[in-house]
Amino acid sequence: MYKNTVIIILILVVITLIIVNQIIEPFTNIKLAIHTVFIIDENALFLEEWINYHLDLGFDEIYLYDNTGSIGRNGSSTTINKYNINFTEINNEKYVADVKSIVEANPQVHYITWQPKDEKNNIVYGYNKSVNNYITKYGSNNDWTAFIDVDEYIYLNNGNLKQYIRDKGPTYNKIVIKQRKYEDRYCNLDKSIRDIDSFIDVNTDGWAPKNICKNINLNEMQSKHNMHGIHMSNEKAYYSDVKELRFNHYNVNKKQVKWMHGWFKTDKPFKIIKDTQPLPKSNRNILPKKYNKKYYEENRHKFCADIF
């Protein structure tokens, strides 16, 4: 009788441990991913550093949706981005081989050719469709996904990113992160992104946030959704403080400054602050800065803001 009781107790203990482990495991051993849509020629100069940084931060997988050939959006084209920067003239060469070598060197990085077309057979951005493609093909491979661009660097002030997300996971399924504004990448081709150490002192509340989402709650994106509001089922969002968790946005140039004056309805100059929370340094190699220096030096003043 005693022996049977002990066996039953041991079986119940094992079953309890299995159940507890199934409840706790998703929060203690999570896989983090990044989804991004990009154009090789616009981002190749910066891609390796961006990848290295986020792998060091704790991301396990990065999904690169290559939108090369797109007719563009928000004033951009196949050769000029939405800030009027002619990246093809600056780069002056094709970087497909460089990018593919980066992918081959990092098995965690997945390259996806992304060229959806409109009714006129033009390659278009198709961001929402790219998210739906990611959900269908890769979503179940990861637990949480950050939806950001290649000119955006996620920054956590203290601690470990996975631990931070684990702590939020039981209560929330989306972490909304605000941006801090730094000088454009294309205005700092002589240095690492990690060495850009000044930002504009502006309040970015409600201004184009990005999301880190729990994959099991990701829902298909519809036309009413966008990258700033990834569609979730039973959404429970945590809004992080910009000093706690944010993304550094390296896109402040002349066009962006003009837009910000309109956004804030002011003609007063913006205050520049020295960053006391810089990106951590790294010994990992970055892509060599191969670009057309003559064109860059002659045209930099046309798109770089003079406030830094």
C-alpha cells in the first residue's frame, strides 16, 4: 500500500513539473527575431554593423526582406530615398555579393527576395504582405519579433534584452518602443554608427513607434495596419520609457528637420544633446566604407542638416 502511494505521488510530481515547465519555459528560454524590409544598395554600407549589433544584443534570427527594384514610397524611387539622398551615386557600385557574403557568414541571418508587384507590374514595397509572409513561413520558429528598419538600433539601458522581454511576457504580448533621433547614417560615413553620440532633444511620444511582438499573437496585417501598429490578437501592450528601452533612429537630415519643425509647429532651433547612453562598443568588423567620396563631399551639404 505504502509503495503504491509513493509511486502515485512521484507520478503526480512528474506531471506537475511537466505542466509547470510548459507554463514557464516560454518565458525562460525565448527566441528573438527581427523582421525588416530593405533595399541592398541603400543599406549595404551599414548592414553588417547593424546585424552584428543586434546579434550581440541577443537576437537569435534576422530576416532580411530585400525589396530591391521597388518604385519606392513617400517620395523615394529606385535610386533616391525618401530623404532625397541619391544612394546609388554615393555607393557607386552594386553590393549584392557583399550582402550575400554577410548572410553566408551568419547562419542566423535569412535573406528573402521580396519583390511584390502592383497591377502595372511594378515592384512595390508591400510591407504588410511581408509581415504576413513572415508570420506564415517563419513565425512559429521564434517567440518574439522586432519589426524595425536598418537605420534603427534597439537600445536597452540596463540588463539583458531576453530577460527584459521575459519579465514582460506573462502580462504583455507587445512592447511598444519609441525613438530617439540621431544624425543620418549618410552624414557619418567616416565613422561607425556606434560612434554617433549626439541626438536631438525632442519628445517622440506618439511619433512612429516600433513594436516587439509575441509571435503567437501576431495577426494578419490588413490595409488599415502599418509598421507602427503591428496587428495582434488580444493585444496587451507595454509602452516602454525612451530612457529604458527604445530604438535609436539615425535619420536626421535636412528633410527630416524640416518635417520636425512642421510636426512641432515651431521655427526655433532644436537642442542637441551629448549622448550619455551610447551604443556599446564592439570589436566585430563592419562592412568597409566603399563609396564615391568625391560625389559625397560635393553633395553632402544638400541633404545633411547643419544643426549637429
